[in-house]
Amino acid sequence: MGFIDFLGDNLVQFWEYTGFANCTLPHLAMILVGFFFIYLAIKKNFEPMLLVPIGFGILIGNIPFKIDAGLEVGIYEEGSVLNILYQGVSAGWYPPLVFLGIGAMTDFSSLIANPKLMLVGAAAQFGIFGAYMVALAIGFAPDQAGAIAIIGGADGPTAIFLSSKLAPNLMGAIAVSAYSYMALVPVIQPPIMRLLTTKKER
């Protein structure tokens, strides 16, 4: 084997271990979602304490790499640094810490000044039952449907705790959904308000 062949074989082997060679369309899609969340948090100041860690988590959770290489680089690879950090997610340490900080910053002055706003919060409970029935109709088991439905009427730690008891296999998706929808309210709400109200009402 000549030097050129040796160099070529090693370059091919090197390429097979890179993230570029192992990147798939789902990787790219989720990486773009992660960057979008971080952009909203930093540029638009939409819930930065939620969207920055969610976006960063999406990025590191979708780093493409050669799965069977045994390099201990991915978030799900046993022994990697990212896997040690991921234990805070799988064991549920991070959500209570995040919401402890957010809860300490909560301003209840608008609720105290206008107590009828409690009715808005109560209306969310109807969303739980609606989401539960839709999840059952789609084909989820009752315990999985219950874990999905709680997203609409509870904060992140409650949704994660319930999903860890009822549907552990859905906990990752439920955690992302629970935190994302709360952080994206400023993005989702304005177009809906424009659709359902007149300019004079707004």
C-alpha cells in the first residue's frame, strides 16, 4: 500500500467519525429549533431563563456522532461528561431548581389588584380534560394520556413528576413541551389575538 492509499484510507476513516458524516435531517431540524429558541431568548427577550437552557439542551442532545464508536461523547453515552450533566434531567433535579428561581421572582401584584384573573387560571383545567380525551382518541394508553394532559394545566416540574410516574418513556417529550409552550406564549398569543379580536377591541 502506497502513501497515497494509506492517507486516503485514514481520511475516509476520519470522515466517518465526524459529525458531518453522521448528521441526519432530524439532527439538522432539531439543531435549528435549538438555535431558534436561543435566538428568541437573547434577541427577543422571550423567557430567557427557560429558552436558553432548553435551546442549549436541544443542541447538545442532537450532536451527531458515530454511535457504535465507543468514544463516550454523546449525551446518552455512558461515561461521557454530557451524560453526567444529563443525569440532572433524568433524575429531575433541574426543573425544580429552575422553577424555584422563577417562583422567587413572581409578581402577584396584578392578581391582587384584579382577583377575577383567577378565572383564567381555572379555565386551564378544562384544557386538561380536553387534552386527555384527544390523547386517548389518538391511541395513547390512559396513563400516558394523563401525563400528556397535565401539560396544559400545570407547570413544568409537576408535568415532569407526573410523567415520571405514569409514562417515563414520554418524560423527555413532555418536559420539552411543558417548558416550551410557556416560554413561547409571547410568540403564539399575538397572532391568535389578532385573529379573534378586532383592532378596536385590542
